[in-house]
Amino acid sequence: MLAWPAVPTTTSAEDDLEKPRPLLERAWPGIRDGRASLPSFLGDTTLTLRARTHYGDLQTVTPIERQAWASGGWLAYRSGWLLDGFQLGATYYGSAPVYAPADKDGSLLLAPGPQAYHVLGEAFAALRYQEYALLKGYRQFVRRPFINGLDNRMTPNTFEGLTLAGQVGPAEYFAGYLTMPMRSVIRVGAHRGWPPAAPPPGPLPQGEGEHACRLQAPSPCGRGLGEG
């Protein structure tokens, strides 16, 4: 039997930034006037804080039970576009136990233990040329049909790598090289004793963790991809 009630987790940091809710500007209209006088790289900066909570109780035909209630969220930063061509971004994720029995570990809402975790899930620089090309490097959120955030726990998957996307006429394209889903790094990292924001110190044994193959560093499971 599987029981997994939760607050809906379909909203990602990217959704927040695409549809900002400028609460401070509504409360203090002078902030908007001040931003308008700044260069776009500073004036269009977005800082978003989102809270999230999730409760999971997994029961199977075996005596094993996985249960936890976690609370956390993320803080996301995006700069404006410098000369309409350069942007910086980062998102810091975290999750802490509200109720997490030690004998029911394995809910995947927390680090093994169960214990709290925090990780710099996104940290990237981006270059763009109109709608024709957007080049993004290092840790980033990816939303493609087969590679995406799998946002069904406290923290979505983000990836390290390089991506290039854009549109030329009616045709859209996407290509990249991605490694190391950061959510999987969190799950095994705390158990192995290295900081969750850093790669593991060596290859993981076959089968350790949910995605052991992807978690080796340097990862032999990095993949090139392309869509058109």
C-alpha cells in the first residue's frame, strides 16, 4: 500500500521566476521607481523565497515502512540581462525534518539519517542572442520530455553541464551535456559523509543509492543530448 499525501509540488523555482509576485513593490511602490532608475542587470534582478512542506508514508507488503514529514523550500536569485546578453542565476534548496522517525528512514524527503540537508542546486551563467541561442553553463534546472526536475519530493532534480537552446524560424532546438542529478547527490552524499553541494570523493559501489551510476565523480554517466 502506498500513501503519499502532500502539498502540491508542481511549482518549481523557474515557475516562480517566470511569474513573479512582487509583494514588496505592492507594499512599497517606491521600490519600483528605484528599480527603474538602475541598469537592467540590477533593476531586473529577482529574488524569490518559496516555502514547501511534504509528508510521506510508504508501506509495502514487507515490514519496511518509510515515513517523514519535512519542511523547507528554496531561495532563488536571477540577475537582469546585462546588455541583453548575459545573466547570472542561483537557487539554494533545503529540507529539514518536522517528524522523521529514525527507524522509518528512506522517504527521500530528507538526507539519510534522516537529517536535514541544504544544497546549491542551481548556479549558472547564461549568454543569449535574441531568440536564436541561449547558452547556459554549470548547475541548472532542465525541463525537457525525458530530462526534467522530477519534482515529486522536497527538491527537484537539477543538473551540472552545458546546454544550448533557441529558435530559428519555426524550428526549436535543444542540445547539451549533463551529469550528476543534484537530488541524487544529496541522498547518498550525507550517508557518505561529504558535503551535499560537492561531488563524492570517488566512484560509488555498484547499486549504492537510487542512481549510483549517475553519482560517480567524475561521472561516467554524463550524456550528450539533442532535440530539434
